Amino acid sequence: MAGIGGSATPVAQFAPAERALAPFLGEGLASVVVSACVFLLVVAVFYVLNKAVLNPLVNSMLDKRGLDAHARRPLNKLATFVVLFAGVSVGFGLAGFGNFLQSLATIAAAATLAIGFAMQDIIKNFVSGVFIYTDKPFRIGDWIEWGDHSGIVEDISLRVTRVRTFDNELLTVPNHELTSSVVKNPVDKDQLRLKFVFGIDYDDDIDQATNVIIEEAEKHDGILGDPAPSVRLTELADSYVGLQSRIWIQNPSRADFVKTRAEYVEAVKKRFDEEGISFPFPQMTVSGRDSWEDPAEFGKGASPEDLES
């Protein structure tokens, strides 16, 4: 059969099928049909073999190595790609498309430079995906923050990472963006420290306020006793004295972080109200160089002409 880049004839085992179809389709078309069927059959066999045998085997090997979903997905995709590529190559060979493969290799070599320029961003994101896989700055299910964005990682591929924001929006982020900027992972460890500044009036007792802040932290079930809560005087602002509370929570997540901090701050506010400790608001004092005069005295001693002018 005349094919791309030369003749394409199936191996001898499939010649009877070609001869059987020749009276109905003609020799040329019969050869094409048999070659195509051989190719599709081989690819299908490799696909089924991958799903039924090789993919479970790869998963079993990854389980033994203790790899999590962060590492398993790209490795599974890579293994599937290798198997299917092998299936396509074997299919071309058995279908008699050897010359076609040679022509395809020549065309691919000639187009490499142009494709390289066109796929710069794709290659850049692919390499970044490999770095994310090897360095593991975050995993699927982690809460991350970068730039002005934050959310929960839902999927990591070799090109993009998908992040679900806390407003339930799905962000598809090129991997290069996450490897070329600072990414904060608050849940990388089992414990997370939270900080909050309570502002009290300059006339309030600092020791009393400090005791209240620590006592309310010790009462909260979600706040750890070890490391123990602590308070530091960090600000002497224009209208308040800033006491920074430092507390720790276990197994942090975004939901736990927001809920625990809100409950804790509310409890401290109520105790401050009971203890007579105030949360001051900004105040401004206006002063002048000259003594103040009663507005009623401003017009005394002036002539009617001066008042009209």
C-alpha cells in the first residue's frame, strides 16, 4: 500500500485478512483498513493493559514508598504517557508504518526550534511543576497564600495548580507563578501561631490587661497550653497601648484559624468590658499659639465700615 513516506504493509500474520477484504474493497483500500485496524487494536491493548495491570502496579509501588496524592498524580500521568507512547510506537511497527515514523521524526526535528519558541510558557510551567513535585512547598489540601490570593489546593498538575478560594472561586494558576514568587503555607506544620494586637487606654493597667488576655487563651479548648500563650507590649501608638497576644492552635486549617481567633477575641473583649478596660478610639488635640478668645468679643471695637468690609 502506498503510504506517507513509503509503503505500509502489515506483517505477514495479517495478510490473510487483507486478502479476504480485497475482493470487496480492492487491494489498496483493504491494506489501509487492515493496517488501521492493527494499529488501533495494538493501542487499545496497551490502554487496557495499562488500566488493568500497570496502573494498579504503579499505585502499589507508590503506596509502598508512602507517597501522598501530591506525588502520585504526576507520576501516574507520566507512567500512563510512557505506556501509551510505547503502544503507539508498537502499533505503527506492526501496522507497517515504519517509513512513516522516519518521516515523522524528520518533520519533528525540523519543527523543534519553532515549537520551542511557541511553547516557552508551557515548558516553563512544566519545569516549575517538576520543582513543585520535588520540593513539595505545598500539597493537595493545603491552605496557601501568594500575592493577593489565598485558598485550598485542589489539584497539582505538571502545568497548572488549581486553588479553591474561600469565596468558592476556582483559580487555575500557572506553576511558574507559584515558583517565581513567595508562597506562604501556614499549615505545613502541625501547629500554627496566631497573633493579635489588643489596644488599651494609656490609663489602663497593663498587668491587669495582660492577665485577662492570657486567662481567656487558657480557657479556650482550641488554644494549646504548650507552647503557652504569651503577651508582649509591642506598640505605643497615638491613642492606645498595643498588647500583642501570641497563641498556638493544633492541626491548623483556614476554618480553624478564623473560628478560633474570632471566639478568642470576642471573649477578651467581654472580659475587658467586665474589668473596666477600654478599647480607645483615635483622639485629636487641637492647640494654638495665641490665647483663645470668646467669639462674642471678636467684633468689639470695630467700626461699622470695618464690619461691612
